[in-house]
Amino acid sequence: MKLASLKHGRDGRLVVVSDDLAWCAAPPPMYPNLQSVLDDWERAAPVLEGVALSLAHDAVPHARFHERDAAAPLPRAYQWADGSAYVNHVELVRRARGAELPASFWHDPLMYQGGSDQFLGARDPIAFHDPAWGLDLEAEVVVITGDVPQGATREQALAAIRLVGLVNDVSLRGLIPDELAKGFGFVQSKPASSLSPVMMTPASLGDRWQDGKLHGTLNIDLNGQMFGRVATHVDMTFDFGTLIAHLAKTRPIIAGSIIGSGTVSNRDAAGGPGWPCAQGGSGYACIAEQRMVETILTGAPSTPWLAPGDVVRIDMLDDRHHSLFGAIEQQIVAA
Amino acid sequence: MKLASLKHGRDGRLVVVSDDLAWCAAPPPMYPNLQSVLDDWERAAPVLEGVALSLAHDAVPHARFHERDAAAPLPRAYQWADGSAYVNHVELVRRARGAELPASFWHDPLMYQGGSDQFLGARDPIAFHDPAWGLDLEAEVVVITGDVPQGATREQALAAIRLVGLVNDVSLRGLIPDELAKGFGFVQSKPASSLSPVMMTPASLGDRWQDGKLHGTLNIDLNGQMFGRVATHVDMTFDFGTLIAHLAKTRPIIAGSIIGSGTVSNRDAAGGPGWPCAQGGSGYACIAEQRMVETILTGAPSTPWLAPGDVVRIDMLDDRHHSLFGAIEQQIVAA
């Protein structure tokens, strides 16, 4: 089942979307938005699955679905907790500044509490304010959970995953060092993130959802050029069950919480950081990583941060080369 | 105007509460919970003020209001961002571990993004899991905002404050050092906080709301003994307008965001950390601070962290010694 929220008010208007993303149908009125479904998943999911089946058989009123009409599936959420499951990414960041990776980072997940009061739609522009802020994209996988009890095991956490999708976790690299030094996490350096137009249930992903990981290739394009072709199931040190259990160690997690994987990052065959797409490599899921590789190779970064006019595109295709979640495609616009 | 949410479902049931906290009346059905009011404040506030006036004149159906029936005014919120406005507190924490306070801390607010998916009611027990987690209270002032545009000035931020109340920002001191070392902020070390039964509009606070600060004495009792009598308007380096503007520097803030002052903390007349209540001082708003003073004075802390059976009480009285926001009174219970 694929779900989306059309732009409407503060919470959007929930629709069930056809597998090919061409059509959408309205759910019954007791489920006006996605949060209302997450609040009542046991009863709501079968109802929506029925709508999806009817939609697949043209047996329900439907309309064209346009990704540009989509708000974030949850335009505001009660939680956004973002992990750093691809430890390779963290190691690279540290190596670029000459710092060693603590051994604990391989078994104790890094995670930050992000702002969840606003998620941008997949085609919403990203506001550019100040070149010194160092605007970057971060392509990640996200899940939305149901209620998770405090102290949940990895298996309980996995069973509570309701939906899977993509996120562009917009970051302000120029503001991160000062906030990291304070130790209190990210406040100003993480403006609103953007969610994919559509989110899918784990069951509907079939073999692409295994062991708490999304199996596929994340396509990241910058201004129409390949920027990254990274595998989301490779080098993911902590699966989503482990990330959710980490968050639930000391408190319950309430339905509608969005959990992120952190920037997807793959090693190359030799265990190194690989090469940019322009040099035949599989590239990266954020500009920072490409700049780190440039720094390691040549002593200085050469790829600039995002600037007005740039277009970021993040997408994942199925075996027939159709988009799974719809594309995040955002232009950078001077504020 | 005083507002509360009675325990009911995931969002509580909104009621308007009389000034003396004895009675409550239901708002019109289009405002079933506090978030629906915050989403539509310009239209909703006058309607609710009308209910409050009718309640004051016995001109509307009403029922007894019991603080024990109150959920958190927002049992789940879209944002919880907690400052450290009482820099004295931060300086004490650092002094106890021999670290210097960076000069920037006096003009650049410390703030962390907290988990907002669950707020406990004022009489809900606090679960005790592991003595090594070092369970502590933190008595603070909070405000709930309307929509705040990105880049808002302090004045714009002040104008967007809808409600004022108290919070017990429960902290797990034993887990904080490791999370601080990671630099990604607090995830496991901050379980759900508890909000006061009632929140008040700034206008209804009269002289007690000035310059973006709550003027009053926060009474903190531990097991029926005075633990702290701290002035919320004293030594507050950053007022709420400054805290909100800090958060809004790089992104808008959506209605229903809860912003915290950080642990209230006063210097004594000599500029020092003062004395515990038991020794005639005005005490502290968290156990950590008392332990820090003990460490500075004697080399080691003597006050234990919270344990099952302990009762924490946080309250603020008006000039007639009536509770302004109702009392947070929570027992620690073994999980």
C-alpha cells in the first residue's frame, strides 16, 4: 500500500496512491490525514488496504495523482529522530578533520532529536539565506512507527514500523561545528527536511524490505547530473529495528514518530570512500561527503555547497524502473 | 485565561479553568483539544475568553476541576526545544567538573531539541528503571507558541507566545555524559517531561509576565521538604523572546511548539551558588545543582538521585498564595 498527503491545511489530505503513482483515491472520512491512520493503525490499515485494492481494480472513484501536489506525508509530526546508521559516513567526516572514530560508534548508534514541527513537500523549494550557512542535502531512508513500548526489543521495534520512505535531511554545514562543540545537538543547523511524496508499507515493498533495511539504490542527482548511486542495504551498520530500540531505551515512542537512517554511505570495493560519479564512482548522498573525499585526495574541497538555482533530486526505482516513493525534487531559492 | 486538558484519548479534552482552579467549563465543540486552539488562535482565543468570563460569572455549565484529572495541556506536541537561559546553572555544572564556561555562553543561548511525542500529566508517576541512570527533576518555565516566521525578531517572537506554564524536565544524569560526548544532544537521557495542569495566557499573568520572563518564585519540594525557592525572573540571561528567536534563526516555528527556559537557577547575594534549603538557603531547581554545590563545598555529593517512593512537587503561588498553574506532583515508581 502506498499513501500520500495532498496539500491541504496543516496536516494535508490523505490519499491512497496506486502502485504506479498515477492515480489516487480518498479514504473514508474518519481518516482525513495520515496521523489519524497512525493513531488507529490496527483498524485503519485494513480499511485503506481495501481502498488500495479497489483502486487497483478501478472500482472506486479516483483522480490523477501528481507528485507536485503532495505535501509531506506528515507535514508536521510528533517526533523526528535521525540516526547515523551508515557509520562509514561518520568515519569519513571525522577523517576529513583528522579525528579518530571512537570504537563505540560501531555498536552504539549515533542519533539526534530533530525538529519535527515542519516537513516540506517533495517539490517545495529550499530557502537559501546565507552562503556562510553551507547548505547541503542528505539523502536518507525513513520509517514512520506506531506506538513502541519503552524498552522494546529490536523485534518489537521492527513490528511497529508502519511506513517506509525517503527524506532529504537539509543541513547547514557552516553552522554545525559550533553546535557540535556545544554538545547539545542540532538546533539551527537543521532546518526543515523534505519527505518523499509517497510512503509504503513494509509488506508492499516485498523483497526490498529485509532485516529492517530498505534494499535498493538511492539515486541522487544534482542539476540533472548523477551525484550518487548508493545502495541503502549496504554498509548500514544499524538496521531500523536497532535504531528504534535505541530511542525506546528510556521512553515509549508514540505513533507517528519518524526515524531516519542518517546519510546513506557506501564503501568502495577496496573499503575506501569511493569516487565521485563524475570520475566513474558511485558517488555520495550528500555534498559534504564528496568534499571530504576531495579533501582527503587533494587537500581541499572543490564542490561548492548548494546555491540558488540548484536542483536536488532523490529517487529510488523498482525493478521496472518505476519510482517507488515518487521523487524528491527541490530547487534552491534565494529567500 | 487558564486552559487545561482533561485525560481523554491521545490529545486530552480541552477545558477552560477558573482563576482559582476550582471549576472548569467546556469550550465549543470545534475546539476539542488545545492544539486545535493553537492552530486557529486568532479566532479561538476570543471564543475561549468568552467561556472564561461566563465561567467567572457562573453563567455556563461547569464542573469541579481536579488537578489529578489533568493530562499535560499538550499530551503530544510538534516541538519541544529547551534552552539553558539561567547560565548560572550551566556555569555551576561546568565548575563541578573543573571546566570553564565559554564566554560565548553569555550571549549565544544553549538549546536542545527534545522529544515532544509524549508529555506526562502533572500527577503521572515517573518510572524508575535503573539506579545507574541517575533520575533527576528539573523545574523550569515553559511557553507554547503560535506560528513564528523564520528570522523572527525578539519582539515578533514575544508576540507569538500564547501560553505560559511549568515543566518538570525529567533527566537521567547517569546517561548525560556519554551523550554529551557524542555531541548529538540528548536522546536517551531525557525521558518524557511533565507539564503543569494549567497554562495561562501572558495577559492573564499581569505583572507576573514582563520582558519575556515569568516573575515569581518557583517552589520545589522533595518528599514534603523544601528543596528550592527560586525566582524565575532573576538571573535569566535569555528571555523567552530571545530563546524563540534563536530557534527561529534558520526555520519557521509551527504553532504548538513548547519552548523551555532550562533549569531555573539563582546566584546568592555574594554571586555564589547559594545554599541548600536545609541550610537556610533558597535551594535549587534540580538535584544535580545541589550535588554540584556539595561537590564544590566538600569534594563529594551527598544528596542521592530520585528513587522509588520519592515525591517531587513543583508549584508557583500568586499574591494570595493560590497556585497559578496547579502543582506538578509526581511520585517515583519502580517500573
